[in-house]
Amino acid sequence: MPLNIGIIGFQGDVSEHAELLKKAANKLEVEVSVHEVRNRTQLDSVEALIIPGGESTTMFKLLKLYSMYDKIIELAKNGLPVMGTCAGLILISSKTNDERVEGMGLIDTEIERNAYGRQIDSFMDDIDIKGIGKYKAVFIRAPVISKPGKADVLAEYKNKPVMVGQGKVLGLTFHPELTKDTRVHEYFIKMIEGEGSTSSGDL
Amino acid sequence: MSTDISQLRFGEELIKRGFAKMTKGGVIMDVTTAEQAKIAEDAGAVAVMALERVPADIRAAGGVARMADPEKIKEILNSVSIPVMAKVRIGHVSEGYTLEALGVDMLDESEVLTPADPFFHVYKKQLKVPVVCGARTLPEAVRRIVEGAAMIRTKGEAGTGNVVEAVRHIRMVNEEIGIIKDLSQEELKKVSEKVAENYRVLRKTASEDLFGDENYLTGYNLFYGQNLEKMEAEVLKVLKEVRRLGRLPVVNFAAGGVATPADGALMMKLGMDGVFVGSGIFKSTDPKRMAKAVVEAVENYEDYKIIGNVSSGLSGMQGMEIEKMPKEQRLQERGW
């Protein structure tokens, strides 16, 4: 049976995640089946979930509207592996410091939205990811992880964490899906398969 | 592994196009006040377009429509957390840099404003912020991408509440992409020469003026120091990308005339990446409900029960029949 991975599919760079995930799986010789998830029922069949980049306010409203928000929390508590990139990280964080978006608390990490500034301040630079190595990261109107809490810091940029992991949950302030580099998605697949979960354990 | 990205730096294509990708599947709404911006954000818009007047009012007012008052833009920038876009006149580089300096997240080089340059659009590669441009056809879209547009939208016919022109432009671009997909190298080269031809208009006009022969002077310095060969090569590069991908290489939205939730759904059904709604929200009788309804319809564009539910008792703005409109009043004729 292929590994069934869902991507929250309302909005954002959904197809980019799907494409890179398939490439990563191919490299690892793991069979995956990737689905866009747009309603509560579709959440039932996924074995792992990606919340992509996009607008966190928009995704938050739609996840609430279609009763998916609480369901994701419940599934994650029962061990569903989740990766959130940028807007996705904001949604899975424990605190967003913005009344417009409430974090799910899947990872014990505090966020400041748009902390680097506006689009003109978006950038690309080298980071070093634990277990992956040197990596070119793309930051677009990125949030800042102000307090990683109990999560493991897997990468930093200018002394601020940019990638954190806790149990089977991964959060990134940057966008691996915008590049051709499959290593972060490979890391996530290995984590799903139980080889790469980070040390901090449950919340 | 990360092949072509090592040479890209701040403000370059990947970051600009990447920003546009974050809006995919969403609705971008025209707003004229901080209060409207908050309504749009609350409804789930992925970005707002900051304006002094919505297109329907610009159309009604007539005269020269320019970049919005920076004070208005700042007011809107400060009121929401979602990205804020603003319109720049076609070819008005200085308005472009001014908006960039204000902190606007994306510019819309828009035919809704009065064009400032009769010969050239803005050379968008020189700006750090991403720019979206309107297009009615594939050649228009390709030229804008060559100039550095990070996103394309249909022109439609703004401020009319009538989607027929947006649909025309979607169908036209899709048809042309379908044709491109099957072309040989040689045929594609031919198309690229035709597409690049428009960059020669200024040179031809000057040549005619000085020598009475529009082809007496040819070649060099056609567009920001680039010669015809360079422009043709750039056009060919984008056309090859279109052929390989079977779609535009940048995010492609619908715009111009979307007035109801079902209109939004239709745009998605026709394969668009998302929808701009200009006058359709705040010229409707219940903007709050309309804003939410359009977002829900776009997100669930094939779930007709949801579209029926959100549309119930909701009336769209007063529309205009475009057939009866004199050509000079059609905003889509602006730009090339």
C-alpha cells in the first residue's frame, strides 16, 4: 500500500509540495499517494499531512469553517505526522501573537508573523539543517520563531530558529517546496516511516 | 540538486514568483479604505488591492486615473496582515518605484489606470517587488513575462460586473497554449518573431519619421537597451517553457468583471489559479456577505451545493453589457 499523504488544498503552493513530495519519495523508493485535502472526511484516510505556504488567515478561516481545525489537532495528538511550511507553521504553532490566527499547538513553538517585514524583505540564503546539511532556503514574508519552546531547533538563520521538530511534527519558516531540493521532503517521509522522529516526544 | 537557484539572489525571479504562488487558489479583493481591507481579510481574501476608487467608479469618473494617494495606501498597509497590492499605470516606472518604497507587496501594472507610456510597459525585472500584469492573449502574457511579470491575470473588462471578457481571455490564452504545445522548433521560432514584433513600434515610428521608411532603422536598443535578437531570444525562452509546462510559467489569475460567487467558481473551473474581484464586492448590496461567499465559492468551485447556499439572497452589482460599449471605453484595449 502506498503511503497516503494529504496536503491541505484550499490555497497556497499546494501543487509544488505535491510535486516535490513525489520526487522525494521516488528517490527514497517509497511509494506515496498524494492527495489534496479540502474537507473533514478526506482527513480520515491520510497517514501524514502537509500544511503548505499561503495565507495563514485564509487557511485558518477555512479550516475552522469546514470543522477541520479541531480534527487535525486530534489526529496529530494521536500521532499523525504533520509538516507546516511558513503559513503552515503559523497554523501548527502554539502561539501566533496575532488574534487573527490561532495556533493549533501541535508544536510547542511561538511565532511572530511577517517578522522580517514585507515582500521586499523576502530573501534566499544558506542555512545548515541538522541531519541534512547546507541548504538554500527561500523565505517569503516569513514568520520568525521567537520561542522554540520544547521543540528541537533543526536549523537557525541569524540566531533565530527557522526549522523545528517535535515528535512527528515539523515546522519551517521557509519554503522547501519552491526549490528543486527534495531533502526536506525526504526527511519528512523518513519521519513518517519512523526513522527520523525528533527527540522531544509528545507535547 | 538545487540547480538554478544558487545564482538567484534577493528580489529575483524565484522569490517574486514564489510570492505569487502563495496566493494560488485564493481571492484578491479591491479595497478603498482600511475598513474594507479588514472586511476582505476577515472574509478570507489572500491579499487586497489598495485603490482610491474601485474600477466601476474610475470608469464613471473618467479623466486620468493614476496611482493611488500614498496616504491611502499606507492606511491600508497598516490595517491588515495579508499582502497589500497597488496599481501602477502602464509604463509608469516612477510610480512603480514609489509604490515599492511604500512597502507594497506586489504591483499591478494595470489597464484600469490611464497608461503613462504609449510604447513600453514597465521593465519589471528592474523592480524588487513582484508585478502582476493583465493579458488578453498568449503573446501579451509572454511579453509581460519577458519583461519580468511574476504573475499574469486576464484583463477582462474591469468595472462592468460582466465576466464575458475574462472568459474570452481565458479561452484565448488556453487555446493558444494548446497550439504551442504541438509546435516544432521552427514554428515556435516563427511565433517568437511575431510576439517580439511589438517591441519594434517605437523604432519603426522614429524610422518612418526620419527616413519615410519604417524599416530603415532596425535592430538595436528596442527595449531598455536590448536589441531585437535579444527580445526574440527571451520570448522564445518563455514560449519553450509554456510548451514544456502546457501552461504559463507563472501564476495565472482571472480578473475583470467577476461579480458573483458563481462567477468566481467559473474562473476556477476554466483552470485559473485564483481570482481578482474588483468592483464586485464593494459595489454589491452586502459586501461582507459577498466577500465571504466569493471566497467559499472559489475554494469549492465544483461543490454546487455550497455555491447555491452562499449565493442565496445575494445580489451582485449592476452589470454592463460590453457589446454596447464604445471601443474607446474598453479598458482592455490599453497596453499590448
